[in-house]
Amino acid sequence: MTYAPPPAEAPWRDETRLAKILTWIATTVAFIVSMAGPGGYFWLSYEAALTESAVAARLQAALITQAITGSSTDWRHNVSDLIETAFAPSTLPETRAIHDATGVVVAQSGAAIAGPLVASAAPLMGPDGVVGEVVVTRSLSPILARTLVVAGITLTLGLTIYACLCVLPLRALRRTLEALKHEEAKAREVAEEHLRIVFEHAIEGIIVFTPEGTLESCNPAAQEMFGYPAGAMTGIPMTDLLQPLPGADRSDLFPTRQWETRAWRRDGTEFPVEITVSETRVARQHQRIGIVRDITERKQSEARLSYLANYDSLTGLPNRSLFRDRLERAMARAQRSGLQLAVMFLDLDRFKTINDSLGHDVGDLLLQKVATALAGCLRKTDSVAMNLCDDVETTVSRVGGDEFTVLVEGLPSTETATFVAQRILDTVARPFQVSKNELFISTSIGITLYPRDGADLDGLIKQADMAMYRAKDLGRNTYYFYSDELNAEAAERHTLEASLRHALAGNEFVLHYQPKADLVTGQMTGVEALLRWQPAGRKSVGPDKFIPILEDTGLIVPVGTWVLRQACAQMMSRRRAGLPPLNLAVNLSARQFRQQDLTSQVAAILQETGFEATHLELELTESMLMDDMEGGVRILAGLAAMGVRMAIDDFGTGHSSLAYLKRFSVHTLKIDRSFVRDTPDDPEDSAIAIAVIALANSLKLKVVAEGVETPAQMAFLRQQGCDEMQGYLLSRPQDARAFATWWRDRLDAAVHAPSAALFQ
Ligand code: C2E
Ligand code: MG
Ligand code: MG
């Protein structure tokens, strides 16, 4: 379809008006000039002839009056004489006549003249008054003849003026106008050519349509955009191509506006466009011009951006930002409906171990599998879920590395939340096949309810997070509901944390010592250093309360170093005070154990204090070794090379894997006091204690029982072949001074009765 420019409007239509004005002026001037000449001339000449004849009449009358005054005779008899004397002959075509009082011509000179005349009269005075008059009559013919000549001249002049004022300028004007018109036409042609090029080559579709909505013409881009062959679009209703402006008037579906809308190709496929409609008038007809832009790409990148902003790229689940958004809306809905919603905060247990040991690729795949499983198990189509919670809506989001949230809406009761949480635990607990590995993982879930637990959006997330930590503390793979007590505990923990930050500098830490003794000989074999916190002005705080905080904040590293240095130094000072060398056990935390330079740190402290490596035993827990096997093997080997011994603390509470015991350089197993407590009465605990002792013996490890409080327990352990014991039965942990006194007393007793042991 080619571009047909609209017919131009006549911009020079004022040309005739201009010509008319010019013609009118020229005609008027020429007319005035042509008429004023002869008219003026005739009038002046006529006035002169009148004056002259009047003067002549008066002069003659005076002469004749004089002549007749002297004669008393009737003056009329010698008029002819009078005429002879009085009337001088005139060369002019005039007659002079004397009339008596009755008007009768008495005498006359000159021949009678015809034609237009001018006459003047003067009275003749006799002794008794007026006796007659002299009448001078002149012919106007000469004046008229000259007037004609003048008229001829002025007419010529008038015509010349007319030509000068009108014909010539008009011709010049016309020529200029023609030249201008020509220029204009050329410019129009160029502009139209440009327009045509723009129209035909524009990337945007240009459509011309009637205000009623029928397409009249369009450019090739529009044809291509809508998928029509050339010329096939003319006459198509606009509504077949584009969706009208929403809410537009029925009679004006495509008004002069810009809006985004849907468009349809010839084959029926839909695509998004932006259309800008403007109005124009061609030959008094209204037309609409629409610029149509295909915005498919823009919409796609907008959608992609919005996806990136709202979804997690690894798992495809909603991300933190979308989760917050949905939670906010869900809270508003819960307010209206009166139904509870639950926010569940999930953290995968020991995910870091998998990530570190099997690599991030495996970690990522596992996260994807867990995400799919989570979303799947909460889907409504799931029959079990549907039966139990009909109107429950769930949203699973990934909010961090191994952190997920589940938003559960429309809860009829707390039990439903419990059901959902248990379902999640079960789902995550199933093995995941990732690459060649079958991976087992679990998750800890913190749950908070809205509006039951109150709080705003951030408060809810914090509460769920807090409850999740409690679930972790409870041994992982479980869920925990937020409560106000939990909050109070968190507040207390917060206070503790703040005070702990100054405890080391404020010398608020002290060490207590608890002895260990050989179960066979009854001799003291060593002592365990146990940390106490004595905040200024407050009660002493036990390590169970503050060690986890030190762990979380990382303060355990400097504090742990202090413990080791302080314990070694105090042991050396006791020795300088005359007490014999004694083995020292010091607890190590997981964080300390993960320090790359742990071995050199220990070496430096031993060097600094002079305490022998062979007298030092470090206590670790099983989980610390399990979290990083390779690193653990390396560090323990380094410490063993120095002569430092290793003990596994709280044995039996963790993995109790036999495999690792062989790989690590471990010397001692400490049976956790929870197994000792109910021996010998509880057969199960007793069986465990017996098994641990047997295991240690077979691996040639020394075995120490913790928390021995009764002689019965001691007897049982001794009988089972346990090497050493530690517990209140022997001594409670006591500060350095009290312990030194206690020890000296025992030594004194031994001097007096060398065979006497600490116990029998
Ligand atoms: P643990 O290493 O297993 O220490 C033994 C715990 O059992 C001590 O508790 C001790 O007071 C208690 N105990 C000893 N005999 C008996 C008994 O007959 N009956 C009962 N019921 N309890 C007994 P404590 O001092 O509260 O220490 C708790 C835990 O704190 C320790 O357990 C250890 O894991 C940790 N800890 C203590 N000091 C340090 C330290 O300096 N560094 C690190 N990293 N952890 C420490
Ligand atoms: Mg210990
Ligand atoms: Mg222990």
C-alpha cells in the first residue's frame, strides 16, 4: 500500500483580494486625476468669463450713464451713437446690449451668438434712477473646446496612473506569487517524499483509521506487525486488530490517547502493543492516526526483571521479597477472616557439612530437590493434605542459603499447623538422590501464629526464626512454636550477650577445677578445668548458659585461649608452690577446633607457661569431629605429634560412630554423665555404659566416667573395667585456691597413710 498525501488547501486564495484592492485604488486615483483636470479647468474658465463679462457690463454701464446724463433728450434716440462711443469693439465672441427699463433692447453690438452662454448685467442710471441696463453675453464654446483638450490630456494621465498603480504591480505581484507557489509546490513535494519515506520505512506501525474505527491505510511495518499481505488491511474494523481503550466511549473506542493493549495478528496470535492515537483533518474529514509499537520484548524483560526480583533463581521458589509481600497481604486477610496464619521458618540441619564435604554443586542440587519436595508436599492436590486442611493455602519461599519459609493461611486450628510442620519434617527426612549420592538431611522448624502471637511483619519473621533456633537446640529435626517465654529467654540471652562482650576485659571469668581419679588405685590422675562467669554484682553463671552464646558470637575463641593459658599458668604456679605435676584437661569448643592455627596456638601457650604437652589433655565432642572429618584428622595428628592427648567428651550423646575413632588420634573416652546417672539400677543405661567401656578397652583407649555421684555407681564402673572417674562423689568443681587446699589435704593424708587412696 503506498502513501497518498492529502490534497493541499489553497494557501494563495487572498491573491484576488489583493488584486481587487489594488484595482480599486488605481481606478479611484485615475478617475480623480482624469475628472479633476477638465472639471477644474472648466470651472476656473467659467468663473473668469463670468467675472470678465460682469466687469465689462459695469464699465459699459458707467460710460453710457455718463453719456446719457449730459443729454436731456430721450437718451434712447441716440443710442446708436452711444454704442459707437461707449461700446468699444470686442474681439471676443460676445454681444453687448442696452435694455431700457422695460427690458426692450435699445441697442446691441456684435453679432448674435449661439450655444452655451454666460451673461452679466449692470444698471444704467438716469437722473431719476435706473433707466435701463447693459447686458454683456459671452459664448462658452471656446472654454468648452479647451476643456475638451484638457480632458483629453488628463484622461491620458489618468490611464497612465492606472497602469502604474494597478496593471504593473499586479503583474509583478502575480509573477512573485507564481514563483512562490512554484517554490512551495517543490517544497511540498520534497516534504511529501520525506513523509512517504518515513511512512514506508518507519519501524513502528502507522495506521490511519476513521473515528468510527475502520482502517483506511497503513504502512508496511503495520502490515508486517499484524501479519497481513500488502493492501489486505484496508477496511478492516479496528476491533479485529486491537483491543479498545478500557472504559472508552462506545462511539469512540480508539480515542486520542496513549495506552498499552492487546493486539491480534491475522493468524489469531496475540501480542502486546502500545498505541498512540492522534487526530487530523484532511479535506474537512476527520481521521485518526495510530502509532502502534510492538512491546513484546519490553514486556518480556519486565516480566524477567520482576521474576528476578521476586523469585529465587536456584529453586524457582518465591524469594524473601515476594515472601514478605505475600505475608503482608496474608496478614491483612487473616485480620478480615479471623483465621490464623502460621509463619514457619526452616533451616536445614548440617547443610554446611554436605556443602563443604560434597561440594557446592551437590549442595545446590540438594537445595533444588528439597525445594521441589517442600512445594510438592504442600500442594493442594495432595490428597492427605486436602483431607486435613481444606482451605489451607501454603506458600513456600527460599529466603537464604538453606533457609526456607512456609506461609500457611486459613488455619482452622493450631493442630493444622502441627500437621503441616510434621509433613515437612517427614518430607525432608526422606533420602534425596543427588548425583550418585543418597543424601539424608533434616530440618528444624520455628513456627509463629498470627494474630495469636501478635507482632508485625518483621516481628513475625523474627519470632519464627527464634523458635527455629530453639528447635535446633532441642536436637534438630523438629518444630517449635514461638511463645512469649521464648521471647523472654531471647531477651535474657540478649542481655547476657551484651554483658559477655565485656566479661573477658573485666576479668569476670574464673576457672574451677574438678579432679579425676583412678578407679583401681584410687589415686588422683588429673583435673578438668571448667569455666565460670562471675559478672560484677551478680550470681555466678554456669557454662551451659553462656558457652552457646560465646559460640554464637565467636567470643569463644579469645575466651578459650584465655582458659588454656590461665589453666596452664595456674597449674604451673601450684607446682611452684610445691604441689606435684598433675594432668590437666581443658575443654575445646567447635569454633576453636576449626581454627587453622590451633596447633601453633596451643604450642605457643605451652611454651609461654612452661606447662608440658604430655600433661595436657584436650576434650572435644564427637559432633565437632564429624562436622569436618578431614580437618579434624589433620589437627588431631598435629596435636598428637606435640604429645598432647585427646579425649572425646560426652561420649554416647552424638554419632557414636566407631569408624572415626580409629581414624583420629584419640586417647580417652568420657562416658557422658547421663548414662552414669541411673547406673547400676537402669538396665539400659548400664548396658550402654558397659558397651562404651568394652569398646574403649578393645580400642585400647582410656575410659573415664563423668558425673559419678554415688558409691554404687563407682563400684559398678570399677567392676565393669572403667579406668577413671570424675564426679561429685570425689569433689565438686572448685576455684583454684579451694582446689589447691583440697589437694594439699589429700596429699597430707597420703603422706600419713601412704596407701590411703582418695576413696576406697
Ligand atoms: P563437661 O566437659 O562434660 O564437664 C563436666 C560437667 O559435669 C561440668 O559442668 C561439671 O560441673 C559437671 N559435673 C561433674 N561431676 C558431676 C556430678 O557428679 N554430677 C553432676 N550432675 N554434674 C557433674 P559444667 O562445669 O557446668 O560444664 C558444663 C559444660 O560446659 C562442660 O561439660 C563443657 O562441655 C563446657 N565447658 C566448661 N568449661 C568450658 C571451657 O572452658 N571451654 C569450653 N569450650 N567448654 C567448657
Ligand atoms: Mg569436659
Ligand atoms: Mg562431659
